[in-house]
Amino acid sequence: MLPSSESVTPAQSAPPGKIDFRVILGVLLLAAAMVFTWRTIEGLSARRTLRTDLAEISHVRYDLLNPDRWVEKIMPILNAQIDALDFTAANRASLRPTVEKALNHLLDSVKDQMSAPATPNAAAGGLLGGGNPLIVNMMMGALRPNIPQYADVVLRELGKPETKEALKNYIRSALADGAKTTFGNVDMKWHDYLLKEYGCADQQACQQELGKRIHELDAKVAYDYLIVLGSGAMAFLLLMIGTPVLTRTRTVVLLLFCLVLLAGGILTPMLEVEAKISRLDLTFMGTPLSFGEQVLYFQSKSVLEVFRTLMEMGKPEMWVVGVLVLTFSIVFPTLKTLALATGLFQPRLLRSNPVVKFFALESSKWSMADVMALAIFMSFVAFNGLIGNTMNGLKDTGAQLVIPTDSSKILPGYHLFIGFCLASLFLSKKLERGIRTAATVEGAKTD
């Protein structure tokens, strides 16, 4: 014979007058979990600000893709090459064919201009233009055999110190003019603002300062969220072990633990995705040329922020994905917790209302916690390898490319959410077992 709905309850009240010390310890652990969850949320928020600023200050558009940076790095190399320029006897001998070719070209150009038909402006132009072709050919014929001697004069002039210095100064001025007209269109206002905000002299100093602060926050946040998980684990062991049927007070405490873990999971970033180049080494004119850390992409979002981003894309397929993410990560867990609370204070609804029964006792298999965890893990692994495979082509150019494999990481929000999934699963199983136990006892008494 089945027991009546009023006699079957998932939780029993504690005997009057008896103090449940386990509940008191559970409440203390709950208070600690709430405090350290709030500290975790604040710490991760501050950490994300620092990480976002670090990614911005190290972005590739400010360095590797900025023409101004290339000018700054290349100009000293070119100036050093100009300073090392020296027309020794061996160098002058190697230049002889070039000088002779240039002189021959000059004579040909003069011949063409002198042989050209006369123009109204020929008188103003001097001897060039309107010349007698016979006389022009005789002049060129007399000059061309002496080109080697003319080349010797030019080469001797190049070897004089004052000529070399004048030539170097001319090349330097030409390079300086070219550098002035070569500039990037990169907006450096935010970059310069961050340097000023953190009191850094340059980009490298700012990277070190931000890295130090992030490291300190990582240690603090790790301490806080581990206390939350440890408090929850201790409370569940303390209140569930040795108790076939949970009391209502214990159930309320455990439900609050579930809510605390859920809040920590959905209000904090779960995954930090970053693609960067740690170092890029090149060789320019025999001189090493190096670029430091370059960030290509950085994102750190919570579940709610992922949902909002998907909705803002304006694509129907992304809307579907966003709704699924919201449903199985927030809506289902919240309804499950509410159904458990409803079944706690209105036990008959667990038998009479299929919706309450489903969300309270059967929705765990539909929560997709394992699917979500696997999806995050796969995206973490796949993205880490994506950049390396994409940019391997640079190595074929002789560039030394260093790409980190641990730039993306799973954040405490992910662990808190998984903690909520496990806690709600264990609680629902315990309550379901309590219902069955109560039903068996009531049936035996009735028989």
C-alpha cells in the first residue's frame, strides 16, 4: 500500500529541544563560504581589469604592426651601417664597373639631348639641343675612351675623408627625411594613458608591474575560492553522512550552499582565452632585431557575458546557442534549487506536481554539466594549439618565433560552477533517497 502524500517528506524536522550542533557548524561554514565567495568575485573582477590592461598595453598593433616601432628599431641599424661605410682600395676596385657604367650612361644622355631638334627655348638652355649630329658624335667619340681615367678620378674623390663624410651626411639626411614621412596611423592614446595610469616609464616596465599585481591577485583568489569549495565539501559531509533522511534545517543550509556556489560560478569568468607571441627574433642586415611579447587576442567572460555577446551578434544560430547556454547553465540550476526548496516545505507537491518532481529529483541528468565542462575544456585545448599551427609559416622565413602553450587558462568561476553541479546532484540524490526511505517505513507501518 502506498503512503499518503502528507506522510512522505524529503526532510524531517529535528526533535524539539535538541540542539543540532552539525547545523550550527554548517551555518558557520556557510557564512565563511558567502564571505569568501564575495571576495572571490571582487578579486576576479579586479584581476580581469589588470589582465585586460596588460593585454591592451602588449597588443600587437602597438609594436609589431606599428610602423613607428619599425622605424625606431631599423634607424639605429642603418646609421651604424652608414658609419661603417668606408671606400678602401678594394671597395673602390669593386665599384669601378658601376662608376664606368654610370659615366657611359651620362654620355649617352648628353648625346641624346644635344642631338635633339632645336626648340624655341634652346637658346635659354645653353648648348644642349639643336646640335650638329656629326659634331656631337665626334665629341662623344673623343670622350668615351677616357672613361676609365674619369672613373679613377671619381674613385679617388670618393676615398678622400671629406668626400666620405659628405656622402655619409647625405645618406643620413635622406634616411631622416624618409623616417619623418614614414609614420603609422595607430592611435596610441589609450596605450599612453595606461602607462601614465600605472606610473610606468615604458611598455616593458608596465608589463612587469601588471604581471606582478596579477600574480599577487592569483594567489589571493586561489586562497579564497578554495576556502569556498572546502567549506562546501565539509558542510555536505557534516550534514549528509550518517543521516538517512535530511531535516529541513539541514536541507535549507545545503540549498544555500548550492546558491552560493551557483552565484560564484555565473558571476565570475570561467575561461580566459589569450593568443600571443612571447618573442619574435629577426635578422636585419646582419643585426639581430627582436620584438617582445605581442598579444593577438584576449577575452575573459562569465556565462552571463557570453550569453549577452551571443545575443548581440544578431545571428539566429548564435541566438539559439545563447539560449541553450543560458538554459542549461542558469535556468535549469535555478529551477532545480527552487523545486528542491518547494518540495522541502510542501512535500505533497513532489507527488502531485510532475514539474516540481522533475526539477527537484530528475533534472540532474538534463543539466548538461558534463557537456559544458567538456566543451570548455575542448575550446581551451583547441585554442592553445590554433595560434601555433597558424603562425608556423613565419618560421620558414628564418624568424625565431616563440608561442606559449599555456596562455589560456581555466579560472575559479569554472570550478565554482562545477562545485555547484556536484553539490546539487548529491543533494537531490540524498533527498530522493530520503523520500524512498520514508515511503518504505510508512508502508511497513501501514502493513
